[in-house]
Amino acid sequence: MLRVDHDRWGQTQTDLREMALNAAHARSRERFLALHEIAEGACATQVAMRTGRHPQTVMGWLHAYNEHGPEALSYQRSGGRPPFARTSPPRLANRFEPRNARRPVRQLPKPR
């Protein structure tokens, strides 16, 4: 059975719970909460089933924590496409303009 080696890092089960509640990113919170549940006596497979993760993923978090400490579970963006951020105003701002402001109103021909 796998165990959380929190004593090695000078932490307690309560510290794991506090880290889960106060982590900056949701992925970090999920990882620390999983470790807290395992430290409380839950099986890694049960935690994985409850969270919708693969059991090997949860066990990987446990091994990373035991070998490298809490910093190993903190989420860090590893690259790829940057998060979506617009520099121009969103399209919804135009939604509230009058319809004729977007498209010129067609004028009738002048009588002769």
C-alpha cells in the first residue's frame, strides 16, 4: 500500500488539506486534496475513481510528492497555445448597438 511521506517534508495531513484549499490553481488543489485523502487512509484507486482520474495519474502525484516534495505538485503551465485573451473589445459589446449602426440604412431614390 502506498503512503504519503509528509513527515519527510515537515508537513502533516492538515498541512496537505490547507495546501489543497489555498493553492492558486485548480489542478494543484486537486492534487493536494487527493494526497490528503490518501493520507487519511483512502486507497489511490478509490480516489482516482472518485475524481475521474486514472489510478496511475493519482499514484504518479503520490510518487512525485514523496520524491520531490510539495513543489512537484504545483501546476505550472508547460507551453502550448497561450490562454485566450482579446485585445479588442468583445463582440458582445456590439450586440447592444442599434442595428442600423452596423449597417448603413438604405436610402430611397430621390424623386425627379
